[in-house]
Amino acid sequence: MSCVEINFDGIVGPSHNYAGLSLGNLAATRHAGDASYPRAAALQGIAKMRHNMALGLAQGFLLPLPRPNAGYLAALGADNTTDPVLTAQAWSASSMWTANAATVSPAGDTADGRCHLTPANLVTMPHRAQEWPDTARQLALAFADRTHFALHDPVPPTFGDEGAANHMRLCERHDTAGVEVFVYGRSGGAFPARQHEQASRAIARLHGLDLERTVFIEQAPKAIAAGAFHNDVVAVANERVLFTHAEAFADQQGAYNAIRDKFPGLEVVEVPADAVSLNEAIATYLFNAQLLTLPTGEMALVVPTECTDSPAVSAWLDRMVASNGPIRQVLPVDVRQSMANGGGPACLRLRVVADPATVDPRFMLSEAKADLLENTIAAHWPEQIDPADVGSESLAQDVIAARLSLLETLGLAELG
């Protein structure tokens, strides 16, 4: 079996809108009430996936969830006229950020030699807590081969779990055994710490991880208070490299030491606060980037174009590349519609180390399938959604029909 890292990007759904539902996500709350552009957002996402395929990387995707979620409103005894916040929650397209879909432990790390996946319960935010049942249905289809995959129930809602956005992995190569790093929060000042330590520890046990090769680290309360609602807003890892802001962890040097104790080959690329402030790092999503190993063996950082627009971030990235360190390329991509709602390139993808042949091929992307996706999106996704449109019955019917057309195109009508 030939295991590689596959990025599964979320297709931006036709109900994509800016309702500002996510406390602590400064971009989302800053753009609350703006007009959104679902068609452009989804096409930007497909372009990012094509960009990764052009680099020679395996690429998959996950689909928008059913929206508006009438079952969510019914369970609350509500409908589209009851409360505008509840209505906006039922319309949320936030499942496009598949870094929150699940936590994934590759086969090389687990006791039974299978890749384990645990859907995130996302209980901290009501608009996201409704996602996991439909996400789990997709994961059960995409990774249905129980010889190679194990799918768990979410951690009980007593403990908040936000998925891979708070999970990193260090390894010599993706297909070898690694050290898994779980990052949890205790305090975030005015903002909630979304990842609970006990949720992380439960997932490590459920996945059958060797605790001698597992690390638990506290995220810096200062980072959460500044708007780093997930660890992947201030740190990202790939193979031997940890790319991190100097103020990402509650005990920065202690975090490095804890990882090195179990993974001596760790290479840290730390961005000092006097070069890029925590606020600027969060505003540009410098660390919410895809840190990738190219087929050549070189490492590349896929960043949002907001990074190249920032003089401080752009200058630091130039110095990093010129230093001939482990990250040799910086590749900007345009995901501005997602960024305005609080999610960068890393938010949009779930990393799964597996043999692509063991994945349901309907969830794997090719150039021909990307053409089909783009044609379907161009034909059916709303061009624009204004705040007053959310809750509209006519728009609801258009959104439902758009998603069903995508499912039909992909032969995934069972998710209807």
C-alpha cells in the first residue's frame, strides 16, 4: 500500500453568507452583514484544489451539508420567522472548513494499523454543533473500507472538540510512524477556548495512539484572546517542520522541548513577534497555510494572498525563503471569500494520510471532475447573498436545488 497525504478540501456551499456567528473569529465578526458571493467563493476553492493538483499532490474534497437545516430549527421548535440568529445558524455554510470535520490519525501511528477518524463535535458554537451527523455520513462513505479506516463517534459534548485545526503531526515521511501533537485551550479572555484537553486525550485513546509518541500542549491564552480561535491560526506542522508564531503556546520553549523529547528531529521555524505581531499574523492568516511536501521533496507554504499584501508578513516570508531553511517556496492563493468569513487555506482542508486507492473515488478530484464541479457551481450557485436574503423561501429552494444538482453530478445522491 502506498500512503500519501491527501488534502480533502470543503466545497463552499451555496448558502455561504456573512452572519458573524463565530465569537472569537475576528474576520467573521468584522464582515457580519456584508454581501457574500457563494459562486465566487466556491470557484476560488476549486482553483485552490487545482493549484495543489498542479503541484503533483493528491487532492480530495468533501461536500456542502444540507442547508438550510430545517431539522435544526424544528428541534428548537423554531422556523425561519422565529429568530434571525437561529435562522442564520440553520443557513451556515461553515462546514466548508474541513479542518474542523474530524481528527485523523494515520495507520502508522495507531495500534491496529488503520487510519482512525473522529468527527468533531464542535459544541462551542451552535451553528457548527449541528454539523457532525452529516459530516460523519460523508466520512463513512469516503472512508468505507474498514480494512484501512476506523470511524469513531464524536467525543461526548461534555468536552468541546474542534478537530484537526488543533492537531499536528511530526514524522520523517507521511507514510512512516509519527508523533501526534494535540493543542488545547484553557482560557481565551473574552473569547472561548474551543478545544478541551480531555477531548484531545479521549481521541488519542480512541485512536489507539502510543502515548510515548503523543504530546499535549496548551495554546497561549494571549493567542486565543487575539483571535486565534484554533491552533492552526498560529501554528502548522509538516513532516519534520513546525512553523509557528513565537506566541502560539502557553509555554513556547516547553512546547518545543516536549515535542523534541519524542521527536528529536524537530525543525522549528519560528516567526518572532517583533517581525510579525500576533495581531498581524492573525489578520493575514500567515499560519493558516498549507505546509506541503512537494514530489521533489521540497517544502512549500501555500498562503492566502493577504500575506503578500502585508508589508511585514511579505518581508518576513522573503527572508525565510532566502535563508535556505526547510521551507523553500511560498505560493499565494486567492481565497478571499473564505478569508472574509474567517477561514484560510488550512481551514479549507482535512489532511488524511492514506492510499488514494482505498478512498471512495467519488471523493477524489481530477481535472475532469474539477471541470464538472466548476460547471455545476457556475450554473447553480447564487451569485450574491445579501443579509436580508437569509431566510428567504425562494433562496432556500435555490440553495437546496444547487446542492442536489452537485450530488447528482458526482453520483452521490445518497447524501441528499
